Amino acid sequence: MDLRSLTVSGTLREIIDILIVSYVIYKLLVLLRGTRAIQLMKGILIVVSTWAVSIWLHLNTLQWMMNQMFNIGVIALIIIFQPELRRALETLGRGKLFSRSTEEDHLVHERVGEVLKAVNYLCKRKIGALLVFERETGLNEFIESGIPIHAELGSELMINIFIPNTPLHDGAVIIRQNEIVAAGCYLPLSENPFISKELGTRHRAAIGVSETSDAISVIVSEETGQVSLAMNGLIVRDIKEESLISKLYDELRMKRKNDEKAPFWKRRSRNAG
């Protein structure tokens, strides 16, 4: 057998080995991002750096202390990182560790979940609401007509905004990614003559903004408590919970992927309006 071919084969194996390990480490870092494990890892790096300095400067006492710490370090790490290890194993069990959908999909899931909590609370009590999700087309024109909020998206805040007889009850809440940008916003009413006369101002406003932009609107009727979804100039009345979750997840996830693919100057121009 050719020695040269063996060398090439061995090099390829090493490259594949390095690529696999690098990919696994990258995925683990993605899972740990945004958790307290990042701060713990920084602490571990400081300890390892101290150990290296003790060896370099021949600090025997410090080196002995570091060695004692490392002897119990494996057990300590398992205890300290128990939540993160559990999360990683659960992700691996669901087959998502090596999938492309990671933190971004998780954020969309959280976003839809918060909206669903608020919508369920409001529709059970027949509290009217209008939630508008900004997508490719900027909605700054309508945002400026309302009251700036700039708060993290949360079900409790959305519920409080739409409680009757509060200053921000009337108007729409505009959501950009994971942020409630403004509340009490005024939207253009649809002039489509074929819209049912049963629909009130909220529904017409939801259709109107979807006619002038690619925004998605979720409406809660204060008369019936029914939930509707408006997009592309159309409205689906009394949409079921499963359909609402599926549609919001698909559309918001698609929007997020488009944002990631777009050049940075286009993303900035969208946010500018």
C-alpha cells in the first residue's frame, strides 16, 4: 500500500475529527449562551489561568491548592452545570442539537407562547385587543401615533395594556421581534367594501394595516371573545388555538430567517421605517 495514500487518509481523518469536535463545541456554546453557565465558565478560566501561572512561576503552595481543586473538579462541575447538562441532554434527545434551528427558533417559540398566554386570558374575559407584528415593512409611521413602550415582550404587560378604562386600552400594540415597541397606536381602517359589516373598528384596522404592509395582526373581539388573524388583506375569524400557534410560528420564523439573510444596510433601513 502507498505510504502517501495512508498519510492523506490519516490527514483527512484528523480534519474530520477536528471539524466534528468544533461543531459540537459550537452547538454547546449556543445552548449555553444567555444562561448563567457563561459566567461560571469565565470563573473556571480564571482558575485554570491561576493554575498555569503557579506552574510557570513555581509557586508550589498555590500549585498544590489548584491540584486539590482539580481532584474534585469533575464532580463539582457536574453539580454546578446540572441544569445546563440536563438541557443539553434533552435537546440531544429531541434530535435538535445538530439541527439548524437553535436559539432563534427558541426565541420565536417564547414569543408565540407569551402572545398565546395573553390572548387566552383576554378572550376568556372578552377584553378587546389588537396585536400587530412588524415584519419586513417598517411600521414607524403607526408607531409614532402611539405611546412608546420599548419593553420586553411579556403576557402580563400585554394584558395590563388592554384592561378596559386604562389610557392605552384603545389602539393597537405594535411588536417588533421580542419587544413591545408602542401601544395605543392608530392604524388605517380598511376600505374594502366586501368586509362583513359585523366587524368592528379593531378588525377593520387589522385588515387595513395588513393591506398597506406585510404585518400580521391578532385580534380579540370584546363582543364575542373570538380570536381572529389578519394578514395580506385577509382575515380568519374565530381561528383555533392550534392554527394560530402554527401560523404565527411559521410566519415569524420565516421573517427572522429573512432578516438574518438580508444585508445589514437593509436591516437598518427596515428599522428606520
